[in-house]
Amino acid sequence: MTVPELLELETRRAIYNLVFTHPGLHLREIQRQLGMHVNLVEYHLHQLISNELVVSVHQDGYNRFFPAQAPGADKQVDRLTSQEKRVLGMMRQPMPLRIMVYLLATNNAPHKDVCEHLGCAPSTLTYHMKKMVRGQIVVQTTAGEGKGYHLSDRRSVARLLMLYRPAPFDQVDAFSELWLDLTTEPVELETVVNASGTPD
């Protein structure tokens, strides 16, 4: 193998490894994290897609990239579902990520409580909640004692957070303690870990 071929292989492997460990990144995020020229990243992503190692999903104006297989999976195991890709795409955005972490902790919360806890304007929360409701990530209840928002699949969101730890989360210092509580609380872990001790 020639030096140019070896360099190309290493570049492609670096891109694949990043997509594999941080699924849901878009082109510019991959380019920034790896410090590569955007055209080079785009070329190698195209090659990875052509070889069915990576898939591209269009979300909120971005093409987001995912491994064709989930981490630790073999060829007989299902790949990430379209809904899991949608959730991971949202997790790459700081405000939707904060919302999901908060709803994991509270189970159900009215609009006012979420605004106060996140320190955001009501219109900002409404904007993001509408996207998450459309994406079937959050359910809105408009009447009765349970009026407010809750996650449509709490167990799946907790599992994805535990498996992937989205990159933007590292910048959400105010939620670090809450995240630690969620990942160490026995009751929560029972909902996402099977009898063998591995993520279900």
C-alpha cells in the first residue's frame, strides 16, 4: 500500500470512528472535531456511505451521519432505528438535550416548570418542544392532573444517553450532577440494563 493510500485509509478510519462513537453529527461538526478540510470529510463520508458503513439522515436542515450498525452489534443485530436516529440527532442540540435530561429526572413537567429550570424564554421552549413533539420524542398532555410534557419512550432515551453520551452534553455544566444521579440511581438502571448487566 502506498503512502497516499495509507493516509487515505487512516483519514477514513478516523471519520468512521468519530461517527461510530458520536452518531448524529453533521458534516461541519465532524470537520471541526477532526480538524480536516470540509471537502475531504465530505469525500470520505460519501465513500463510507457507498460501502454501507455509514448512513445519512436529513434532520432539521442538516444531514446527520450514523454508523450502519450500533456499537457492539454484529450482523444479526438490528441497526439503529429511524426513531433512535431522530432522538440522537436531537441530543446533538444543547437545548433539546437539556429538555430530555430534565424530563428523565422529573418524568412529567408543565411548561412553566421546564422554563424556570432551564432558564429559557417560554417562546424558546415552545419552539423546541414543538419539534420534539413532531418527532414523537416528547408527548404533550393539555388537560388533567398530568398536564405538561413527558418523554414518549423514557427507557429508550435513558439507554441512548448511557450508550453515546452526546458531545454537547459535555458543555452543559449545570446538568452534570443531574446526569450523574440518573446514571447511578439503581431504579433507573434497572429499566435500561438486563439481567446479564449489559444495556438492553
